[in-house]
Amino acid sequence: MIRSLNSGVTGIQQFQERLDVIANNIANVNTTAFKSARVNFADSFSQTLKTSAAGGASSSGQGALQVGTGVNTAAIQNLFGQGAISRTGNATDLAISGQGFFTVRDVISGSTFATRAGEFHTDANGYVVSDKGMRVQGYANAGLSTLGDIKIDTTGAPATASPTATVASYAIDQTGKVNVRLSDGTEFVRGQVLLQNFSDPQVLTKEGDNLYSGLASAGPLATPGSPGGSGLGKLEAGALELSNVDLANEFSSLITTQRAFQANTRIITTSDEVLQEL
């Protein structure tokens, strides 16, 4: 009887955890580039009442007698499926159509994070930054050879450009190249947004603000790659990736989780009634 009580308790605990994950998914249904998660269950260690025995020439084999002790959470798995692309018209908004992550650097701590959220803008110094002020990483020079913070200015402009020319406009193409147009009509490539990818993205740790840490442990590319190459997705300028949360699936899971929770509470109630009779 104690085993059934314990099994019911573990069921309540794990389905409460699953309910928490579902609630977080639904809460982030409109979060830019949010990746939903799911809970994977596994049975707990079983109590063996009798071991199994192999069959012989004059006897048949006997299976083991085991009673399970409940359930536990094997993993909370992030689902990195593609979210829908929504047009915004903002030149610095970027969406990844396919595999890959943007990398951004915290200027204060120097830490680098991965993100799928491309809600970028330029700060007062011309750097392309995230909503939290983290600088987007890629080729930082016109020669596309030096990795660093991407900046929009006249550095690297052709010698034919006017010394007094200023940045009139800029655009980022599908390969991440930052094309700058100066006030005198000169155009040149100022830098390039690069993407990172991981062999095991499940190792990434959510840090909030649409950021992931633990890049080194997730099996990153030796060097970030150009969008559209090396299996990486292309960039969509003036667009954002939406959350990949499937509301219909989440509400269906919500109902089944609630019923499973109720069933486990019933196990505890029934076990208690039997103990009372005894």
C-alpha cells in the first residue's frame, strides 16, 4: 500500500512539472522566436520481488516479479522547430529562415550568447544591438576578415568616396552582408552578420531575454558561418521569427495533464481508504 501512495505522489509531482512547462509555453505564445518545450517522462526504479530465471532443457524460463515505484522527469526538451516569419518593415529586424543562431556580446561582462530573436537596432555609436544593448557579432570590417561587433559607419568606404560623406542608409541582405549607402551615392559592404549552429542545442541553457548560454558545451561551429551556407539558414531582413508554440497542441496537453493529475490524486485517496479499512 505504501508503494501505491508513493507512486501517486510522484505522479502528482511530475504532472505538476509538466503543467508548469505547458503554462510557460502558452505564456510565451507571442514572444519573438520563443522555442516551446516538452516534458519527457521515465518510470522510476522498480522494486524486484523475484528475479528472472532462464529456461533449461526440462523447465521454462520465469520472468521477474517487479513493482514500479512511480514516475520521474527524464528531461525537459526544447523544441527548436522553425517559427513563422512575420514581416515588420523595420530594416534592422532580422529573422533566420532555417538553422542557426545569432550571437550577441554583453559589452559589460564580455559574455557571448546565442539567440534566435532578431529584434535589433543601432545605438548612438552606430553598433547593431539587441533590445538589451548586446552587440551583434559577425565580420566587423569591410574586408570581411575580422570577427567582432558590427557597426554602421563610414569605416572602410572606397577611396573615391567624399571625405565628408555620411551614412545615408543601409540594408542587410540574405547572406548577412551590411550594405551601406553614403550621402554622396557611394555604396560598399561594411560588414556581415554571421550565424552560429550547434551539434547538440539541447545543452544550451535559457538565460531569459531570448538568450542562450553554454555555447561551448553545445558543440558550436569552429567559426561562425555566412547565412545560407554550411547548412545555415538565410536571413530575412525587415522580418521577425514568431514563437513556435502550437496553441491547439498545448491546450490538448493541458487537458490530458489535468486528467492525469486527477487520476494520481485518486490513487492516493483510494490507498488511504484501503488503509483505513485495514
